[in-house]
Amino acid sequence: MTKGNSTKITDELYAYMLAHNPPLDAVQRELVETTYARLPDHAGMQSAEEQAPILAFLVRLVNARHVVEVGTFTGFSALAMAQALPADGKLIACDVSEEWTAYGEEAWAKAGVADRIELRIAPALDTLRAMPAEPHIDFAYLDADKDNYIAYWEELVPRLRPGGLIAADNVLFHGRVVDPGATGAPAAIRAFNEHVVADERMDSVLLTVADGLTLSRRR
Ligand SMILES: C[S@@+](CC[C@H](N)C(=O)[O-])C[C@H]1O[C@@H](n2cnc3c(N)ncnc32)[C@H](O)[C@@H]1O
């Protein structure tokens, strides 16, 4: 194994990276600040700041019109993706918490993209299983309960159009993914990563972005 030119990300480099990415807009920034102020015990679940422009970039890259988000929390990642959609695009946002997603609904309205987002409050597996079975999804963001990642994957892959993408978050699980004795969420992510790399329907790359982000493209 060689690490080639891999760069260790210091705090200074992290700030430099953020400064050389598209900045958050006012609504995105306010939503991040509100989440940390009102939900300090849960705010760490929010996707990292640099993931907003990455998700927007990917939505545009595949010319997405149909997006699915599994795990919405206070709506930060959904906001970034919806803003990157065309006006007639649709994002189906899956979550079980009315309380947390209410912050998102407020921000989506403020940003003028509420009409592009359909919030489905239900276990995400039920929501996914109720979707049309044929390939129609252009982009999906997987960021909910880790125990169900493989089940979500199995619902999403057949519904992805060829060339469509899945982005799966937390695939390094705070570094705990390398522990073979891990139980619970890191063990579920370990199993998910094995599942993804063996799936011949998809081309996948695991990126060391934020807490680990796997990008997979339907062949
Ligand atoms: C990591 S957070 C999502 C963060 C969000 N993508 C963001 O960037 O702000 C995970 C979310 O998954 C939701 N969740 C957990 N189990 C779920 C399930 N079975 N079905 C749907 N959502 C679920 C939680 O309520 C929580 O809001």
C-alpha cells in the first residue's frame, strides 16, 4: 500500500479548502447556525459545510430532476440539492422527525425552493418501497440510520436510471470503520462498504471527504 500524495487535513488546510469552495448563502448559513443553536446535542448530524457545494455540483453534473434524500434532519443538504435543481425538479426528503424537519421547511421556503421538496415523514424504507419500481431517480443522498443503509441501497439501485448517482455519507464513521470488532453503526457501515464494493450494477468510489462519502454510478 502506498499513500501517494495524500495530504493530511490540518485545521488550517480545512479552512483553506472552505475558503476556496463556493460559500454558503445566507439561508444555508442561517440554517447551520440555527441548528447548532437550537439543537446542540444533535447538530453534529448535519452534513459538513463543504458537502453542500459538493451535493449541488453532483445534482447539476447529472442534470438531475428526480432526487431522493434518505435522512433530512434540519434540511441543510436538502436545501443545497433543491437549489441546484431546475425549477421543475423534485426532491423527495425522507425523515421520521417532524420536529427537526420543520427547521428545514422554514429554510426551504425562505430560499424559494419549498415547491421542489416533498417531505415524507415515515420510515424511509416505507417511503422508498412506495416509489415507482422503474428506473427514474437521477440522484440519491443516503444519510439516515446506518443499520438500514444496505436495505436503502437495495431499494434505490433498481430505481436509479443508468448514469444516476448515489452519494452515501459517513462511510468512514468517524474512523471506527476500520475496527473489525465494531458493533452497531460502525459495523453496519463496514457491511455496507463491503456490499457496495461487490455490487456489479454500480461503479463506486469511496472518497475521504468529511466523514467519508461514497459515490456510486449506475452502470
Ligand atoms: C445524519 S441525519 C441527516 C442529516 C441531513 N442530511 C443534513 O445534512 O442535515 C439523519 C436523519 O435520519 C433520520 N432517520 C433516522 N432513522 C430514520 C428512518 N428509519 N427513516 C427515515 N429517517 C430516519 C433522523 O431523524 C435524522 O434526521
